Amino acid sequence: MMKGKRIINSLFRVGGRLVLTIAFSFLFPLSSFLLSSCGLRKQANDNSVTMQPVGPAFSADSAYLFCQQQCDFGPRTMNSKAHDDCEQWIIQKFQSYGMTVIPQKTVLQGYDGMPLRSTNIIASYKPELTSRILLCAHWDSRPWADNDSDEANWRKPVMAANDGASGVAVMLEIARLLPDSLTIGIDFICFDAEDYGYPQWETGIDPGNTFALGAQYWSANPHKQGYTARYGILLDMVGGQGAQFHQEVMSKHYAGSIVDKVWRAASVVGYSSFFPVKEGIGITDDHLPVNTVAKIPCIDIIPYYPFCEQSSFGPTWHTVNDDMAHIDKNTLQAVGQTVIQVLFSEQ
């Protein structure tokens, strides 16, 4: 069945083709059902901490609205009017919160040779500061619901309420809350063309790097010459019902200290049940070129559903059910407040 964001398994789990010290394989979800079929169990982390919560209160209601407003354009698939209209909306929202915005436009090539009119949207808080933190998410929609349990839906576009819009929504709410008093710069990057990777009905194609095209481009061509950041945090699918965020393997490999920082922050603000201190799986996602090409240590906050037969990414991943009906404000709140804690602890 479908392979989407690539799953990377350590050598202790599987053999296979080696890349550095990592073996690559792919996720093959069996089918897509409703959330209740997942049987996801939540476990709290009882580690004691001495840090205190800092920063403003994240509004899940506001983030939920931002998610809805993106979906109101329809699926934001590459080269579509909905994509173009949503691009302008995202730019205007960041500008309304005082961010300096750079639209990084280019034409990328899809796995099928399709020219993709792509825009990475870079919104910067205090762009004059040299000490910076990078937050990122992808904003495009999957053109094909090719992990849906109903094969008749495979060529329908995905609304991408979670797999795309949720990460942008959390970043917009954080941008809205930023005061003038922070002494660090923050860059919000909305990566484009993340989800145009080859669909499951194609055969005989080397998946290569067909996903995360916008992140690959930005990492090799940053919006400012010599750009760097202390670290980055990728927000991918951060609004799903029943989500838990295990520690993604590639994040631990490239940026283990940042993983520790974020999971510690989650514990401080009371969301350790959403961020169990457990190893998840390895993902080839937007954070990988940021680590390997841009050389910025970057982690991926991405859900892991170990008890979901249909997908380790959750029951709505790459299906027609990735809509607002399956977005949970509690998940948005947990991720948003955790990232607020991280940012405001950098003073």
C-alpha cells in the first residue's frame, strides 16, 4: 500500500540499504478507519522538573480557527487557485502580526515531471537579530487520498486539515502572541511542495527524494545568504485526535539535545501525556534536509500511533477524512504551549 513520508528504521530493527548508519524502509499502512479503531493508549510522564511555565497562554481556539480558514480555501494542492489564494492569506496573516515576510518562489519538478509553482513563505520576527530559532511546517495539501480505505477515493485531493494546516495554524498563533520584548529572532517557514511525492499506484519508480521538495530547495538556497539558526522545530500533523508525539529517531540522531529541550518543556507546562519520553520511528520529512543540507539541528514533532493498523501517522493520514471534524483543540493546545515554553525559555 501507500508509502508517504518515509519511515527510517535503525539498524537494530531492520537491515537494508545503508545511508550513513541508517537503514531505510517504507510505511505500508493496511487501511484507513475511524479514530476509534486505533486503540491509542496515553501514558503520562511523571518526571519531576524544577523549571516553571513561562510565556503567554496559547489559544487553541485561535489556532483551530486558523486551521479552518486554510481549509476554507479547499485542498491547497500544487498549481491550484486554492493554493494561490491561501498563499496570499498566510502572507497577510504573518504581516498583520508584524512579521517581515519573504515569499521564496521557484518552479520545482514533481516525481512525474510536473512543474510545480512553489512558494516557501518565510516570516521573520526581529530579522535584524543574529541569534535565531526556526519554526517550520508545510502548507500544501496531498493531491491524492491514496491511503484511503476506499480505493475510489485515491485520486481525490486531501483537505489536509491536520497534514499541513495544523502546523501553520500553530505557527500563526505563536506569531500573534509574540511581544516586542523577546531578545531572540524567530523565523517561521511554511514549506511548500512537501506532499507531492509519488502515489501508491505508481510502480517501478525510485521514491528518492520526491517528498519535501520545498524544504530541499530552501535548505540549499536559504532566503538569506549565510542564514543559520540555533536550532529548528518542525511541526507536522500537530492537531490530530488522540495524537502522541514520540521522539522521532532522526531528530534524536541530529538534534538530541533539542529533543530533550522540547520534551522537558512539555513536562513543565503539563503536557507530558502528549509527549511521552519514548522513541518513535525515523521519518524522512522536511527536517531532514534542514539537518543535512542547511546544517541546522532540527527536530520533528510528528505523531506516532503505534496501535493504528492503518497508519503509524494516524487514521486520517492521506485520506479524505483529514478534515476539520478530526482536529482536536487539545492537541493543538499541547503542542502550541510546549513550543511557547521553549521559545520563552531562551531569554
